[in-house]
Amino acid sequence: MTALPESKTLEGVSCLEDVLAEHRADIDICARCGFCKNVCPTYKFSDGFEAYSPRARLNFLRDAVDGKAEFTAGWVDRLFRCTTCERCVEVCQTMIPLVELWEAARARAVREGAGPMPAHRRIAAAVKKTGNAFAEPLAKARDWMLPEHRPAERADLLIFGGCTASYRNPPMLRTGLSILQRADVPYMYLGGRELCCGSPLLRTGQDEAAAEAIRANIDMFSEAGVKRIAAPCAGCSKTLKSDYPKWAKRLGKPWKVEVLHFVELYDELLAKGSIRPARPISKVVTYHDPCHAGRAQGLFREPRAVMAAIPGLKLVEMPHHGPDSRCCGAGGGVKANYPQLAAAIARDRVQEAMDTGAEALVTMCPFCQASFNQAVKELKADFPVLGVDQLLMESMGGADAASAGEASRA
């Protein structure tokens, strides 16, 4: 029995590839300045070949839309070597929605049978069969929970675990629930029923497969009466916040849900006085802005506000931070299909963090955290990767099973 409902047609669904036609004028206004090339993390580790730059991808799309170029294996490979980090969008002086175009181009490649990449096909197959990107039984979605975690049967707030946090890197999810319980915030958790948010499918152009998961999740949210959703994963929160309203409209589904990343929830609870970090943490840290939390959602103030509320904690910024933050290398399907490229990008970012002289690297995305943990091992460095949530919990007096679990499994 499959985790997703069978549906061979997606009537009324506007394919992502339509974006290419909608933004035809944007493709033409490229100034060819090369600013995007200078900041692109995948170009940096592609031996300097111009063909791997955002500028070259855009030039190819112009010809492809005009029927002057085909989606050859080489160009499809270059289109998929993008983490969707949005640094190119940030520096584009003509304000071209570049990442939206890359995703649309990937959707076109998939439609034409030229994509996606092998690892991305396996992800879609896993989601179709089991409802998550790691092909794990849905029943394992709750394995990370502590005895103290007591989700309500009905609540306005739904905690959306996501694939990475639920099945591979649970510390931020586990500690988040402990923080909510200390703040007496009622929450639902539908682990065992929730499906992949669809992010790895949308980012790799597999919009029909994504639509099935999105449809099922929207129906589940509606049935549960969800008013707010909070997720620890930057990719999940971005997708739920930005993509679900569009897809709900395309699928003819209602969508009146407020979506938050966990760090927004912590910021909100601090402002209300619902949580009070009081225990000093004498530590110098540097913070990594996850691409899909920072540039994609504008969450730059919130994590810094949470850290500023922790007594004794000192933040030193990396040269590239805020909107100019570098990528962890894991997004956009790159880690799945190009693991060596993703690892090189992650090591580059960790080295920048270490060069600040900080004692630890802090972030707020389980995908980034997993990527950096691997990079730290490869660099043979004694440089812990912490979550904002872990520091917050510790300052709240959380030297308990939640904190211990985070330290041991991070």
C-alpha cells in the first residue's frame, strides 16, 4: 500500500515550467555583469568553467525558450548543480528571479525526460512509496520523541517535523518540543501521518510528484483544523510558507494557515515573556544563516534576537553573514546527487566560521547542521555545531534529557 493517493492526472495544476514563459522578459534583461558568478557556491567549486555559472545557465535558457538549444545531458547536469541558495538573486542588479527560473528549467527537463538526476528519482520513488525522502517507515517518525513530549489531540499549532529532522537529525525538533512544553504552549504533532513537504521534489523539478504530497498534506491540515504550523527545517518552512499557498490555489484547495520557522516561534515566546533564558552561557559563537531561512524567508533578526537574550553569549559574525551568507551546500538536491560538491561547499563555510575565532558554529536548520557536522569531521576539527534551540534550552535550565540528546546525536 502506498503512502500517497493514486492520481494520474493533475487537472488545474500549472506546471512550474510555465514560469519560463511568464518570465521571458526577465531572461532578456540580464546585464551579463557576472555578479551572480562571483557569489555562486557551485561555480566556485566547478574548476572555473563559465558554463557552470548562473550567467551561462540564463543564456542557455534564453536559447532553449527560443527553440535554439536543447536540454542536452551536459546542460541538464549544470542546471541541477545549483543549491537554490539565492545568492545570485541577492546580487542581481536587474532583479531577475533566477532560482525560480532554475527550478522551472528543471521542471522542463523532467517533462522532456532529460531529468531529474538519478538520486532525485530515488527521492521521488521513496516519497511515493513511504511518504518521506529517506524511504523510512512512517511509524519511525516518532522515534526521536522523549517521554515528556505530550502532543495534544487538537490544537491551533501543528509541529511539522519534516523528513530530515524526523528521520535523520532530530535534535532541533526534539528540543523545540521541550521548549514549547516549558512555555505551556499546546501543540499537535502528526508524525506517522505527515508526508514530505515536497521541497526536495519541487527543487528538483518533479512537480507532479510534489503535487501529490502537497495535496495529501493540505487535506490532512484541513481535517485537523490547523491554524499555525511551525517547522524546525528551513526547507520545510520555506516550502510551507511560500509554495503551499500557490499549490493550494492550483489544486483547488483552501489555504488559511500561518507558517513559522521554529526560530520565529522562539522569538515570539521571548517577546511575550513565555520563556526566560537566565543561566549564563559564557561562549563565543558565530552564526550561519541557512539560505532557505535567511534569504528565502528574511529571518535574519530573529535568531540573533534569541541569542542576544541568552546571558553571557557573545556573537561574532563571519565575513559573509545575513543576506550575504554562504551556503552549506546541501540544498536544491545537490547533496543527494553531487555529494562531493556539497561537501566542498560545506568545508568552505565551516573554515570561514573557524577563522572567526569562535568556539562553536550555531545554526537553525537540521539540514545545515548535518552538513556542517560532516565537514567538521572531514576537517578533523574540534568545533561543535550547535542549534540556537540548544543554547536557548541550556540557558532556560534545560540540562535534561533533551539537551543531552541533542549533544549526543548532533
